[in-house]
Amino acid sequence: MKFGSVGAVIAAASKKDAVPLLKVGSIPIVRRIVLTLQQAGVFPIVVVTGTEELEVTHQVAPLGVVFIKNTECEKPELFSSVKLGLSYLQGKCDRVVFTPVNAPMFFAQTLHTLLSCDADIVTPTYDGRGGHPICCAGKYCRRFWHTTAPMGCGARCGSAMAASSASPFRTPAC
């Protein structure tokens, strides 16, 4: 059953790497990311929690997000949170946006630009380096979810696509 054309996963579980309640200006970064995604028309939004779960839930529950708990939050790999979120969104969206909670500084217009690209996987870049949010065609959720190679999320996207002979990544000209 489809929920929306574009869904999102925010990985906020890692006790070691995620600081979801860190404030940028006057609001926690997890709330900033949810508000930016909503401003871009993204629904549903899945927040994968673990560390500081109750506080994170308190900050964004009124915004209508879905929560999934990563029980491996003491030492989770970022990818374990991504897999949890993607497994929930599988079959529910045409496109999926992913960002770790520690990458809050993007605009709704950035998402519009990324989502307007005619490619299956799109990632923003700065100075030749890929970043977040990563936008992916929903049809790759299952392949991405089953990828086990030891690498970063961007490379795993490429690995999932290679398994299907899909087109390469695209970086929009901004």
C-alpha cells in the first residue's frame, strides 16, 4: 500500500555518533530535519531511534512521524538503522530520502532539486565529496536492505544498483 510519493528515513539511533538533541539555533537537529522534510512534502517520515529515545520522541511525535527503535544503539552501524527504516518504507513510496541525524543542514529546495533529477539514486556533493540526503528510487529499498558489503551508505546504494544493472549515481548541477 502506497503512503506517499516520497518517504524518508532519519537515522538517530547511535549512542556514539548521533546527537539528535543538539540544537541548531533554537531547535534540536532531529526536529529541524523533520520540519525540512515536511516543508519539501515528504511523507511518511521514519525516525530510527535508540539513544535518547524518549527525548527524541517528545521532540518530534507531534509532527506525525513514525518511530522505529534500533535495539543495537550501543554500537550500531549507521546502516543497521537505514535497513530498519527502509524495511518499513518498502512498497510504500516511489522515492526514499535518507539522512543521518548528524547532517541537518539542507534546505527543502535542496530536496526538490535532488528529487527532480532523472536518476535512480541522487546524492548532493560539495568539493567532489558526496553527502546527504541521499535520494533513492523506492524499487531499490529491498536490494539496498539486503546489501551486506562493508562500506558506507552511498557505496551500498551503488552496490544495490549494480546488482540490477541500473544507471549510475547522479549529482545535480546546483
